[in-house]
Amino acid sequence: MEFRVAYRRTMPGLLLSGFILAVAGCQSGDALKVGNDAATPPAEKVKQSDLLGFCPPVSLREGTAYFNNYAKGGQDDPEKLIYQSSIADVTRTCKRNNGMVAITVAVAGKVVPGPAATGSSLTMPIRVAVVQGSAVVYSELHKHQVTLSPGAPATQFVFNDPNISIAESDLRSIRIYAGYDEGPPKKQTAAAE
């Protein structure tokens, strides 16, 4: 008699658990891939050499972590500030292949709109440079587009430069820099007398 009571109590629970596991199994893995997801290639595997190998650090040069953009003729006027942006972190990844190392540099930061902000899109000048000794072996100025969220006090951004390729034998002799680059200072024109 006790066996029948225990059987009646546990059997529905076991059946329900089995059903839940079966449904979960059908929904995981490749069973439900449709549309563009079905054609997505598998993620590239990380090699042990990439994990254990040296990857040169990225750093910010002094004065390149902040960038202020002002309305025309309003340089350094707080009321004419369009936006202020700052870089919070820089990092990199390295992937080795046939004696070469492909380096991707990433920059993360935030943008705060100023009193003169207009529109929802802006362009930030981000430079990535690779220096070996006193020689610049890679330098690229990127015009990174950021969309400001309407009404948000700040917007975060992430920028990637995946275009650096260095010989593995030269890796320990290089330095990588990332930061804002406004270009050369604008020439001041003398006022006509």
C-alpha cells in the first residue's frame, strides 16, 4: 500500500521533470537556428600560443584621454561646448599566425553633451599608433561616430582598430598608443587694424 502512495506522488513529478528536460534539450544547440543565424560560422578558437604569448600593452599619452568640441568661435567657452568625451580604458588582443601577430586595439569611454549640443550624432578623432624605437610603424586617425541617446546625460562608446599587423619577432620592441588627436593647433589670425 505504501508503495502505491509513493508511486502516485513521485511519478507525476518525474514525468514533469522529464518533459521540461526534453523541451530544454530541443531548444538548445542547433535545433532552432533559423534565418541568418543558420549561416553564421562557428566562433574562431583561441590558440594556446595566443593565451601564453606576449601581447604589448596599450597606453594613453598625456593629454589624449579627454576631448572637448566647441561651436565655431567658442573655443574654451563653457556655454559653446558641444560635447566633452573621455577615454576610460584601452586594451588589446593578439592573434598569432605564421610568424605575424594581428593586434586589435579597443578604446572605451563616454561622451557628455554640452549646452551647445545639437543633433544626435558626433564624430570623435581617435588615433592608434604603434612605435618601434623612434620609428612610427603604424599610425591611423579614425573618425569614430557616436550616437547620443536622446535625453541621456552621457553615452558610452567602444571603438576597435583591428588593422595592426606586426612580425612576432618585433613584438617586444613596440609600444602601442591610443587616444584623441585633434590634429595640429589651428593657426590664429591676426585681427585686421
